[in-house]
Amino acid sequence: MSSSVLPAVAARPSRLRLFEPITLLWVALIAALLVLVAAPLLKLLVISFEEQDTGVFTIQNYFTAYGRQRYIDALINSLLLGTLSAAISTVIAVPMAWAVSRTDMPGKGFTWAMVLAAFIMPPYLGAIGWILLAGPNSGWINVVWRGLTGATDPLVNIYTFTGMAFVIALHSFPLVFIFVKSALDLVSSEMEDAANILGAGTWTAMRKVTLPLVWPSILGGFILIFLETIALFGTPAIIGIPARINVVTTQLWQFFEDPVRVEVAAAYAIPLLLITMGMIAVQKLMLSRKGFVSQTGKGGERREVKLGPWRWVMLGWCVAVAMLSVVKPLTVLLQASFAKAWGRGFSFDNLTLRNYEFLLFEHDVAPRAVWNTVWFSGASATIAGVLALLVAYIVVRKLMRFADALGFLAMAPFVIPGIVMAIGFYAAYAGPPLSLYGSGLLIILAFAARFLPIAYANSQAAIRAVHPEMEEAARILGSGRLHAIRKVTAPLLKTSLLGGWLVVFIVASRELSAAIFLVGPRTRTMSVLLYDLSEQGNFEVVAAFGGILLFITMVIVGIGMKLVGRDFMLRRE
């Protein structure tokens, strides 16, 4: 064979490798992540510098977005609201987490159940419950207060800045609780014992020794709630708009009123993204400068702190939080959902099933909204789960060069506020040539991108727990990689993957901040319809529809507990 033929023969396998399944899969994943993550963000940035009609480069959009004091005040209000809500959440959650993890407080199972209930209850539904409880004119707390004291002024008024932050914190604190408790569960008791020997009491040891060890988790929970709050739409719209408190998300919604000014909205949204990235950087900087490390290792002994009579005080704190975050709002919502007129109180002649009958059989949008919610949430959870599994497998097994770039793209939406992601999808895909505005496909893709980091973190942790030797054994026996994954790896991962799928389904089913910008007349979800009904002021129907949403959520949670375990929502890494 001539020497000129040899290079061609040698090059042929190299070219053929370009068409191997793993290479094609890598290319497909890159394309999918570019569509879901990179393209919307790039379009958002580009359109913020374009004139709406001509597409000519301009910075006028930024001058318009921040050219009025009202718009600047909205940004300041969001930052203050995020700080206050995160601070309240931390104050609520840290003592609860310490009591459940480290002490002999009774009622730990009850506390866990209430944390789970507060987590799965949509924040905007809790806001409606607190309007029924603490509205200045007809809220139950103020009605009882006036009846007992004869006062004319309300005892509490939920339509205030502090009231709004309080309601947000009541449904955000589970994030801090989960972070801090998970960290406390890994801390040995030996250093606390040493502090006690040196004369420190229980509370001093907790403040000086235990909490500094979990400082990263406390800070992480604080920052996460801050970022979630400044990107939250439901509660600021339901409580803030009637109270004339403007924040970034409600201002963005006003930019989408007729005429739609998407280029101004894009310019106004960019600082949210920069703030999020800045907060993540601040967190890393603070933790790099000051760290606390336990030297006892994973096997260190953990003993419950004996609180004596104080254990009942801690239980009282947990019960009070449960009453405020779950029991009272749910009770008043349940009463309103079965009431002819919720203001008439609890009486048999005021009970009716009419609200549910109207929604399920007569309302022209509600049944479709229920179906849309189930379909969109299920489809987005499936897309996110499949993408996350494939990306995590390639990253963990290091199958391709630059595999970490895939992991970076999969986690990128974590630092992108949901409302910014929604505007990016609107800018990228709502208009020609795809013209997807108002379609189910656009909502499904936006939800999949929004919650991809949850699925990816879950898949990555699950794959790392499976040793690659079992796959290698199957391949030695003649199995291909994809066949080994399907027959060996997938069965070992199915429980964890199902748990991740259920978590994404649940958070997608209650998502409002992204959905409100993307739905059309025939693609309204339950969260969007709930907001529309709340604007109409018919709280009986709103409460009934909220009850339907909670019923669906509880069914999914029940299925998750049956198939995966009772802690499937609380053990994500």
C-alpha cells in the first residue's frame, strides 16, 4: 500500500468517531442548553440595546427604564424587601433547625411536617390567606379585635411593607431551615462538650460554637431567600399593588401592559441579573475570608442537648411559626372556599359547594388551567430531568473534553431570576420567526430552563453515588455504553431521579413569576388564574381554586412519599 493511502485510512476512524452516539449526544446537549439557557439571555441583552421598531443600537432603553424616580424606588424597594424577608426568615428558621437537630425538644415530627407544608404552599396563596386574616377592614383578626375592644383602628394591617415581608418570610424560611439543619446534623457534639467543660452554658455554646460552624449554611440560605424575594411576583402583586408599594417585578409587569415595551423591560431586568451574580460573588468572598471547620470528622458523636423546661419554650416557638405560616392561612382559606360569603363567618347556613362546582364545571378557563398546570409541569420536569441526567452523567464520568462546560450551562439558571428568564424567553421566541408567544411549548421550555439546576444537582449527586465499576463490568461482558446505562445505571438511579422529577413538578406547578409573562388565553396555568381571580376580589372562588391546587400538590407529595420516601423533598444536595 502506498504511503499516500495510509493517512486517508488512518483519518477515516477519526472522522467516524464524530458520528459515534456519545459524540452526537454531546452535540445535541450543547444545542439544547444553548436554546434553553444561552439564547434567551443573549437575546435579552441584545434587545436591551435596540430600538423597538428599527433594531438600531441605542442606550435610550436604559435611560427610559431608570429615568423616573418611581422606577428607581421600585428597585430600592425590592432590595429592602429582599433583605427584610431574608432576615425574618433567618430569625424564624435558625432556632427551629437547632432545636430539631441538636436538642431534646418534643414534637420534632410535627415541626418537620409544618416545614414541609410551608414549603409546598404557594407564597401567593399564603398571601391571600393573610389578606383574609389581616386585611385592615374585614380581616378576621381585626374583626375580632374590634369586637373585643370596640377600637376603630385595625390591630394589624397586612397591606404594609413589613406585612408583605412577613408573609414572604413565612413561606421562605423552610429553605434556611433545611440548609441549617442539614449542616447541624453533621456537627459533632465534642466541641460543645468542651465549651461546657470550660464553663459555657447551653445557650453560650450554641451561639459561640455551634452556629459559627454552620455559618456558611446560614449565609447561603439568607442569600437564596434574598434573591428569590427580589424576583418574586405573586405576593408583591397581591399585597403590594393595593398598598401602592412598587417593586421591580410589578414594575416589569407594567412594562408588559399595552403597549408592550419589551426592550425597556429587558433593560430594567438586567440589573436583577447583575445583583444576583454580585450576591453569589459576595457569598464566596465572605466564606473564603472566614471559615469554621469541625476537626472531629464525620464519625464524631452527636448527643442531644438537654434543654430542661426550655424545651417547651422551643416547642412553643415552632408551634407559633406553624400557626402563622400554615394553620391559620389554611384554615381561613378552607372556610372561605366553602362559604357563600367568607365575611359571614363559620355557620352551617353559610356553607356551600357552589364555589367548587362553579370552577370545575362552569368556569370557562378553570378546567383547562388545571390540565395546563399538570401537563406543563409534567413535561417540563421530564425535559429537565432527561437533560440533567445526561449532562450529569457526562460530567461525572468525564466522557468528553470540556464536559464541565455542560455542567456550567446546566447550573447557570440558578443565578438567573425566574422573571428575567421569562423575559428572555419572551424576547427570544415570542416573535417571528418562531412566534411561540402564548403557546404551551414556550411555557414548558421556560419552566424546564428555570428548574434545570434542581434536576441537575439531584442527578449529579445520584450518579456520584453509583460506582462506575458496575457499568464497566457490563461493558466487559459485551454491553455497549448506552445499553449499560439503561440496564445497570438507570435502575440504581430511579428512586433518586423520581424524587428529583417530583420536586421539579411541584415547584413548576406553583410557578407564577415566569408564567405571568408567557401565558396566552388558552395556556393559563392555575397560578396565573389564581392571580386573575384575586384581582377580581372574589375570595371565595379564589380560595376554592387554591384548595384544588393544594389538593393536586398533596396528591403528588403523597405519591412521592410512597414511592421515594417521606424526605424526598428535603434531601436534595
